[in-house]
Amino acid sequence: MRPSKRDELVQEALKVFYQNGFTATGMDMLVKKTGISKTSMYKHFRTKDDLILAVLRLRDEQLRNWFFRRVEELASSPLGQLLAVFDVLEEWFQQPDFQGCMFIKASSEFQRADDPIYNQCTEHKKLMFSSLLKIVRQLETDQGNLSSEIAEALTRQLFLLKEGAIILKHMRVSVSAGLEAKEAAVSLLQANGIRGV
Amino acid sequence: MRPSKRDELVQEALKVFYQNGFTATGMDMLVKKTGISKTSMYKHFRTKDDLILAVLRLRDEQLRNWFFRRVEELASSPLGQLLAVFDVLEEWFQQPDFQGCMFIKASSEFQRADDPIYNQCTEHKKLMFSSLLKIVRQLETDQGNLSSEIAEALTRQLFLLKEGAIILKHMRVSVSAGLEAKEAAVSLLQANGIRGV
DNA sequence: TCCTATATGAACAGATCAGTATATATACAT
DNA sequence: ATGTATATATACTGATCTGTTCATATAGGA
């Protein structure tokens, strides 16, 4: 089995699902937009849901890699990286094809608690949280005076800002939700006794 | 035209749409779940989208009224009310039928920029923002030293926390996202020079 | 050349979707 | 009692959905 056709399908389907929604996108539309035959699609994926799961796996890898690579490009210190998180968020928002968070949207369309798609969405958010926690723990090590409970609590607070910014941007409450979240993050870091911010 | 049947339909449809999603709920399912005939439904609403818009109007009124009535019950001072916002949020999350924010979910299913449903969802968020801003402005008047730009910025930061909490709760990252947001709100208020918090 | 793997197009099945048509029932006001 | 408004059940239309079937094309390896 050559992998290229399958990967091509997943990559193209991602774009269509992201811009058009999952339920609103039929398999026939995918045929039209990707040029790949329906027969081929169902040779690679037993059901549409399986294709969606593969799309979300790709998006998870794509987004987390891009996001934290950009964070590392913008800053090297843990503190700098925590603030860079919100600059990268703003970069994401300013991309012309930004259409909200694919996982929030998917979890809205497939909201049954036992739906594999829903559960894969929650998994993505937990992975994003873990990556953020990792940076906060490095900051903790650097500064020496943070208990690990504070690290978890601080990470959750920063994560609240990040997810809130995605919603405010997607729902047109804010134009620069990433930068607003960054200012709030500065306050939270200072309030938690982080030095140097 | 007796209003009761129409209102009954909107109220019952709200429950079904909220628990089951908009696209995933067909008109035939609404007939089954509400006991109201399809003929009646289409006498009151020309299309399914019109029914959804009516449901969202009801939900907007319902949620904003309940939310800020509870806030006023819990506290009388502007500062107390700002903190109570997050207690009420937590109350909402702990309701056994909590299934996320209906407007975030609807805007995920109807994401075209010119879709009336999408636009009604953004409108709801703007109204929630305005109500929050009103409390912050009262606080501003009380404390006398806040410029109105700071009031807007502070409101946006609190709103970030509120929306983030909805996502973290709905996507199972946090169990008590409302209380976590409240702690962050305390820090933000202090960082913005609010006295008495 | 022949075999195999992978691709394609096109028609189809069976279900479900939004919305309509028709005929009928119920309740109330005059 | 009779007209009017609102309700009902049921069957239907035509479109669209996921997924299948089948016949065929293409390309590479032995």
C-alpha cells in the first residue's frame, strides 16, 4: 500500500472539514474537492467517522508541533516561552483561514460522551495542557520556589486564557484576543510571584 | 393564535437541540420528543433554521436573565458581583444536564460568516460582554480611579476567563473550571489596582 | 506477458433529511 | 348550530446522505 494517496486524502479532507464543518461536508463533496474517488476513500477508511478521526489525529500533531515550535523560536527561557504562547496564539488568529479550533468545533458536532471523536478532542486539549504544564514546571525549577500544586494551578489559569481567547476571536468579541490574553497572563504570572516578568 | 403551543415547541426543542445537537436532531425526532405534530411546527416556523433562531433567542433571554439574577442574589456590591460571576458559572457547570454553551456549539455547526444563526450566536456573546462591562463600570464609579479604557480591558480579561472555563469544563480538562477562573479573576482584579478584593 | 495492487467512474441501495399536501378532529365564539 | 382557528395523523416528494457494487484502467515486478 503506497501511503501517499491516503495521506493526501487526510490532508485535503482536513481543509474541507475545517472550513465547512464535519456534518455539513458529505463524502461526495470530498470527492469533488479532493479529486479522489469515493471507492479509494472507502478502501482506506471503513467509515466517514474513521476518516474524521484520522483528520483529527493529523490536526493534533500538526497544531501541537507548529505551536510549540513557534514558541521555542520566539523565546528560549521558560518565562519568555510562556508569554510567547500568546504571541503564537495571536499569529494563529491572524492567519487568513483561521476558523476557530477544530477540536472545539468537532466536540460540538459529536457531543455524545462516549463518541470516539468527542473523546479524541478532549485528548487533544489534555495534550496541549501537558505541554503548557511542562514549560511552567521548567519555570518552577528555574525559580526554585514554586510547589508543584502551584504549577498545576497556574497552568490551568493560563490555559483558561488561551481557550477563552480562541472563543472570543472565533465569536468576534475581540479582534486581538491573543494579545489581550497575553496582558492577562502577565498579571497572573506576577500575582503568582514569578520574578522577572 | 394561541401563543402556548408555539412557546411549548420552542421550549421543548431547546432541550432536544441542547442535548443532541442541531444538525443531528431531525424534525421527525422533534415530533417524537415533543409530541407536537410536524404540521403545527411548520405552521409556526417556515424552516428548521427559523425554529433554531427562535430557540436561540429563548436561550439567550433565559441564560442572561438567570445568570445575572443569580449574580445579584449572591452579591450587591460591584466587586462582589464580579466574583459572584464565577460562582454562578460553577453553579451552571454543576447542573446535571450541563452540556457546554449552546451558542459556542451552534456557531460550530453553522460557521458561515453570513449565516443568521452564527451571527445570533456572536450577538449573545456581545450581550454577555456588555452585562459584564456594566458591572465593571459600576466598580469604576465606586473606586473613582479607573479610566474607561481600563474598564473595557479588564472586562475583556474577565470574559476570557469565563469563556475559557466553559471550554475547559465541556472538554473535561477541569472539573471545577468556574472556581479556577475565580481565583484567576481575583489576581486580575488585584493586578488592576482594585481595592478591597 | 501476466499477475497483483491500486486507482477510477458510475450507478445503485437504503436510510434519512426538510418540507408539503390532504383530510380530519377539536374547541370556542357568535 | 355554524363558522373559524388551531390542532392532529399520515403519506408523500425530491433531495441528499453513507456506504456498496461492479466493471475497468493503469502501472510496476517477475
